[in-house]
Amino acid sequence: MIKKAIILAGGLGTRLSPITKSINKHLLPINDKPLIFYPLSILMLTNIKDFLIIVNSGTTNQFRKLLGDGSRFGTRIKYAEQKKPIGVPDAFNIGEKFIGKDSVALILGDNFFYGQSLSSQLLKASKLKTGAKIFLQPVGKPENFGIAKVKNQKVIAIQEKPKKSKSNLAITGLYFFDNTVIKKTKKLKKSKRNELEIVDLLNLYKRENKLNAEFLGRGAAWLDAGTLVDFLETSNFVNLIEKRQDLKIACLEEIAFNKAWIDKNNIKNSINFYGKCQYSDYLKKLL
């Protein structure tokens, strides 16, 4: 069972420059909440309570001011700074001490997931004992994504942005790994881009026949909020769903309260922390 998770929220955010010259992109708003709330909520729905958030150099205090040590949500949050972005697998080098002897989930901080049955699917997948799991979703333009070819839920081939592909299953930014991910990461060599590549790490599992696939259903949404257009589309999507259902996506206190990780006093404290705003008004409904 996966009980720990890393959220990779570093990088330079160059595609959102000049906005990101003064603020980490994961603190920018998606509707009425910072982007970081969304990946954090997905992992909380998977019953994970122990987090390491990897941020870019000099931004730890910004995240700490927003999320604190996680106790407001009944969780534990630690922070680490990535001096220079050298690829997704570097998260396991930075987080080696945090991971210890446990399995671990990794989610890219700018990835947005939404779906009615998603939490139950993730809970089932989190019972990982050995190997690794990736989460796939069909896309219309495979040439823009890392693509996996699958047989009987086993990944048999991975292609990075293929010009021609027999598969349309894109690899999303959510991964579950057993503890061998630490040793495997140390075996990786930098690519021509001078980075450690997540594809190379996944291929190490594939060669051992231990790379499994989970499929996000047709009702699930996966968005990569990496550009300004993506940010606007994701924000509009959240706004539409929340207005229609009168329910909030990624309300961290609501998730924690429903799981009995916090009580009404914690929610009152959060209302005082956020002040007079739409998010606080929603929290008041929980009381």
C-alpha cells in the first residue's frame, strides 16, 4: 500500500513567463484555488497523508505560508528545493530520505485529474506491492505525448512523442512506484537534453515485466496546465463543474473532514486563516 507521495512542483515555468518570474506557477490560481491544491487533493483521496513537495529554489516559504506543515488538512507536508530542474526522476534522488523503505506515488504538480470513479480506482491501484503503475488516457494527438502500448495491462512499449504510433494511450503525470525506484533512478544517465528522463525509468520496470497500466475512463478528465491557454481551459472547466453542482473540486478541508482526519474546529481555523472569501463561504457550509 502506498502511503507516501511526492509532488513535483519545481521547474522554471518558462512557458508562463513573465508571470512566473515572481511566483512559482503551482501557486497560480485555477478558478478560486492555487494549482497545487489539485494534485494534493488527488493524493489525499487516495488516503495518502505523508507528502514531500519539491519546489524550485527560493520558493519554500511561499508554499509553507499557504500549506504549512499540512496539519490543517490532517496530513504531514515536508518541503525540498530543487536547485536546477534536471528531469522528473530527480524527484527520487531528492526524496530518497523521505521515501525510506516505502513505496511512493509521484504526481506532477501541473497535472489536473477529475472523475467520478477516479478516487476508487486510485485506492485500488495504490495497493501496489511490487513494480510500477502508470495511468493512461486516450488522446487525439499522440504525437504530443509520451505514448504506451499495452497488452493485458502490461506495458510492452513506450514512445516519446511519436510521429507515427499504433497506440493513442498517453502517459499522464501520475505514477506509483515500489521502493526499487531509488536504485533504478541511480542507474539512469542523462539524455541528450542533459536531463534524467521518466521514460528511461519506466523502461527499466518494463524490462523486468513489472510496468503495469491503469486506464482513466471516458468520464475522467486529465489536463496539463503547463501553458497560459491550458491554465485558462482548466480554470474554466473547474468553474463550470463547481457552478453546476454547487460542490468544490479540490477542497482540501472537505476531503480531510469526510475522511475524519480533521474536525469542525479545524475547519473554523481554516476559515479564519483564509479570511472572507468564496472558499471560506464554502467551508462554512460544512459546519
